[in-house]
Amino acid sequence: MLNALTYILSGTILTAGSLFQPVEFSDVQIVKYYCMLIQSFFSEYSWQMVTSYNITFYSIIALIFLFGLFCYKVWRQQKRDKIEKRLRDYYVDRFRRILGSAEELTRVQMLEVLGNTDEEVRRNDPYYYAHLLEQARMEMYEIVYLPNMQTLAETLGVCGHFEQMLLLRKDVFKTLQMMLMLQLRVNEGRLANYVNHSNPQIRMMARLNYIVCSSNEPYRYLVEDLNEEQSLYRPMILNYVFGWMKYQDKHMPNFLILSEQVTNEESAAYLVHEVAYWGKEDEKENVKNYFLADRMKIRSAAIEVVATLQDRSAEDLLVQSYYHQPEDIRIEVLKALMAIGSGRQTEFFKKAYEISSSRETRETALRCLYNYGNDGRRLFEIMRHEANDEERKLIDQVDSFVLLEELRTMNF
């Protein structure tokens, strides 16, 4: 009996007619045999019991598989962390020296600073270099343009790694995001599959990279993108990209003309606002013509631009436009005049206080007058002395509020 069992388990079945001589079966027949054996084993049980056994069995198999997968991922992550730590300890200071240099270094000079040959650099996976560059860029986020980033990334093989990831369609969004953060240029053909992608996040990121990478028509998709609903991320990263383009002496868009082509009012206002940072001199001059634009958000953006630039030549136009503005825009005009700070508008602040029917506008006019130098403070006190009881109450409230703000600022 023991010998018969041994034959069965080894793929050999005994029959009575064979006088216990072995009969060979194929692998498929053996599998069928054991399937029939299991089926016959469960044939006496109800279907509920069979189902329970099956669920339990396959659940155990799935748990074993998932646990093994979890252990593998933990091991792989620990291995990556060790490698990244070793590379960080060696390269982090060298990367800072290269990226912090205002002088453009050659590939040979960079390898000298790194203390490696080209072959030694290529031994490590560019994946780790990309993460180290990302950390270094985050530490230098206040610097708009790092002149050695592109050459360093090419030396380390990071640009080729990103192109390969795009070609293989692996981690596309993360790859595009890192490219944009590091301000790296790759072959614009690699972006061709993604600038019209069905996923809006990937499409947005690809088109932002297209501005950096394209030498022919970088702003090809800009108007179309700005007509879409805007997230908080896109305006922030666009400002970052425009700054890179400016420092690279690339052709900048004409923000005012684009704002007229964009139908989304918030996006149009954003483009006008960018004039304060990256606009040409003629745009900074022409932005005054938008104080009475048809779209209110564009008016507001134009007023913020002259306030940011502290453009004293715009003061007269601001004062003239004040009387044609709704109350919320009037408040911004008053704040812009105070930011410009020429010292010539004390009487205007007083007049704005006297003619306004809005309490908020009157408070803003008083605050501007209070903070408008010695002449403004002197006129503020004269108005307090001449005011009736109701008006003096409002003036005293503004005085107390401004003093409280000054105390808070001193404490911080």
C-alpha cells in the first residue's frame, strides 16, 4: 500500500489489471486526476460548505501574496533609501557649489567638482540624482534661474532618464512635474504625446513644460489653457516659468494683448498682473489704459500693477478714474495711491472720505490718510477736531485700529 501511494504521488498510477506494474501518465492527466480527487472529496458536502472552503483557501493565498508583495516593497524602499543616503552624503555639497555658482560651468569643470569621471557618474541610477537635484532646487527656490542646472542634469543622465520615462509612459505626471520644477529642457517631441492628453492634469503639466522646451512657438497653447477653469497651481507655476523665460532672455508674451484674447476674466486679470513682474517697459506704461476696462477684475489688476511698481506717473489717471469706479475698485485705488506714496494726495483722501456713501470706503480713506506721512497725519487730526460726534467716533475707531496693528507688528 505504501508503494502504491508513492507511485501515485510521483505521477504513476497503479491498476489491478496491471499486476502492480506502473502505468505512466502525462502532466495534464495528473492535474486532471487531482482535480477529480478534490471534487470527489467535496462531493458529499453542501454547496455552502464548498463555497466557504473556496473563499477561505483563496483568501489565504491572496493574503500570502499581498504580504510577500508588501515585504518586497519595504525591502526595495529600504535599499533605495540606503543608496540615496550614500549619494546624498557624497554629492549634496558638490551639487550646491555647482548650482550656486553664478558662472556657467562646462561639463569637464562639473566632473572636477564632483570628483568623478564620466563612467563613475553613470554607474548610479539617474533616479537618485533626480531626487537629489529636486532637494537642492527646493533649497534654492528663491533663485529664479540656476544657470548650471541643465548642464548638470545632462552630465548626470537625468535628462535622458526623463525622456526615457516619457517614452515608456511610466510615471508621466511625476516626471513632467519634476522636469518643470528643475526647469529642464528635453526634446519637445517627447511632449507631443501629452500636450493633448485626455487627462487634464497631465495635459496641463505637458503644456507648461512645452513653454520651457519649445524654441519655435512656446506659447502655442497658452490662450487655450487660460480659457479653462483655473486651479491655484497653474498661475503659481506660470509665474515661475515666466521668470525662467525672462532670465533666459527668451521671447516673453505680450501680456496685455493676450489678456484681451482670453475670455476667462480671472485669467485675463492674471495676465495683466504679470506685467508688474515680467512685462516690457511699454506694457508697464500702457497698463494705465486699463483703469476703466470693461471687465472689473482687469481694472483691479491694472491698479495693483501700478501700486506694485509705485508708478507716480499713474497717480493723476488713478485719481481721474476714481470717480467712475464702483466702491470695491475705489478702495483699491485708495490703497494704490497710498502705496505709491508721493505725498501729493492728502486732499484727495480727505475728499474721498467726504463724498463716499460706503462706510468701508470712508474707513479706507481715513487709514490711507493716517499712514500718509506727516502731512496726512496732521490733516487726520484736523479732521478729528472739526468732526461732529458721529464722525469723530469713526475717526477714533480708525485711529485705535491702526495703532493696534502697529503694536502687533512691533511684537512680531
